[in-house]
Amino acid sequence: MSTEAQVLESLQWRYAVKKFDPARVIPEDIWQVLEQSLVLAPSSFGLQPWKFFVIRDLPLKQQLLPHSWNQSQVVDASHVVVFAIKKDLSTADADRLVSRMAEVRNVPLESLQGYNNVMKGFLQNPALPLDVWATKQVYIALGQFMVAAALLQVDTCPMEGFIPAQYDEILGLSALGYASVVVCPAGYRSPEDKYATAAKVRFTTEELVHYF
């Protein structure tokens, strides 16, 4: 099978899992790839205004269940990723990024000052509230994570059906300066999930894709 066909097959295979197999755990080597898919996710300016909180502890999952509209995926999935934005972004975040850039690329910090000034200009006068901007960035990371998982035959279920304030309190995110935005359980589908074999419903390519 060609690489192109494999990608399309993986995307056809993917669906939002309704019932995970609680007995199946993502192998560590597979998880390490998925973890890096989060780390490598793109963001505007490369600012990475986020943190990814990964929950594997069953009692903690059970504690989150009633704040997740009692959706069993939160408990049954192998790993639950909470995508959170960094609150109160400031020019210090731009300084932190350029310091890291200078370190990784082995260039003088001074050579990045122009880029730093551009970022600071945005952070000081954003086109929309910074929390809203950061939330948009988080969904880029979510998409990359889900595609990487599908390519590795790992199931996911993106969820906005939860109470962020309760998650933030239980996980202590507010004290860390973060706020939860979206949750994505990951693991393996249960044989009992009838949606695994349901046909994927999409509008036609002609309706959704327009060329100029």
C-alpha cells in the first residue's frame, strides 16, 4: 500500500470513540511518539501558549468523571490528555522563547531581538483577547495529536463536554497558571462500540473544497 493510501486509510479508520477498552493500555514506545506529537505541534510565533496534562491514574480519572458529563471515555481510556492554555501571557513569554531559540540554534540572543520585538508587539496589542488566541492555538495541537494517533492505530475522542473550572480545581491548574480548554482520551476502542463500524458521514468533497 502506498503512503498516500495508508494516510487516507488511517483517517477513514479514525472516529470519536464512544467506548474504550479499559483493559488495553497504550505501549510506552507508542505513547512516546504521541507525546512528541504534542511537543512538536505548531503555534503562532512558535510561542507554544499551552501545557498538556496527561492523566493515567484511575482514581483521578474517576474523580473527573462526574465533571465530564459522566462520559465513560474519561475513565476507560488508557491516557487522558487535558489541553490547557497558559494564562496571563506577557512579554516575558517572548523573552523565554527567544532564549530557547538562541540555545537550540546556537545563535546570539541579540540576533533575535527583532523577532522578539514583533512578538512583544503582538502580546501588548493583540488582535483578540490573548486567552481566546491561545485557545485557537491549542486546537492546532489537538488536531496534530489526533492525526498522529490515527496513523499509529490509537483511538481518540476529543471532548468539550466537561466542566473546565472543576478540572482546573481538581488538577490544580489554576495555581500553575493554566486553564483547561479541551480533553482528549486516547486508547483502544472496545469491540462493543457499535460506532466503530458505522459509515463516516461527511458532505461531498465538491461541497466542502473550493478551488480558485
